[in-house]
Amino acid sequence: MLWEGEEFADNYNLPGDGFARVDLRRDTHWEYFYDDYGFPMIRLYRRLARLRRSCRSLRSRESFYYWQQSLQSSQLIAYHRHAPASLAQPEEYAMVILNFAPYADKIQVPFPKAGLWAERLDEDVPRTPSPVSVASAGDVQRITVPSNYGCIFVL
């Protein structure tokens, strides 16, 4: 979720509490959008918005959190979203894996359906994980997630 522009590469110092935390006007610094730190962040936000718009599963209400695999001696979180088939569109799944650690980490997670799962967040960057081939529902796959980043696989 984006909240009132705070995530748009702004660098305001916020007091811990009191009126100065909520009552001071903090305009967005548009010049930060295309500097060395802001450009990758804006690129990511645009990609996430495009993915949400194009993938029904990322807008659906059905989700499953992999609590047994997530945050067990790591800083990884995994869940999947599901959009059931409709008259006009087929069933769709999205597997989301987030890494909150300052280092790349691996997670073993069962994928809910057989098929070729394509990584869509950075599909045009060669360093991303290749598509994951799942032979049958529930097959466990080992995924490496970059530091402070994530992967979104869509089937």
C-alpha cells in the first residue's frame, strides 16, 4: 500500500509522536523521482501497478499464507492469491514471495497448481529466477529471492 506519498523517495524526518508528526505539510519532492534512488523505486511502483491491473489473481479475495515456510529463522514471507475461472477468463494463481533481509535468501514453498510459473515482477531483467516448472499441485520448489525485494510468479 502506498500511503500519502511517503514512499515516493521522500526523506522527511518524522517525530515519534505529537502534532508535528501529523499536522506539518510535507510536499512530494518530484525532483527525487528520477535521481539514483528514486528512479528504481518509481520503476518498481509502476510495475506493481501494471501487474495488479493485468493479473486478476492479485486483485482477488482468495489468498493463502504459507505460515510454516515464512519467517522460520529467515525474513521471508510467502503467500499465493487465486482467482477462480469465470465465463470469460481462466483460473489464475499468483505466488508472492518477499524478502525483508539485507541479503538474498532461499525458501522452499509448495506451489498450488501444476504448470509453468513465470516470474513477472522483473521479467525483463536477466538476473530474475527462470520460470518455475511444477509437475503436480503441492510440489515444493526452492526459490532464491534477492535482498529487500520479492518475486511474483503467475500461472
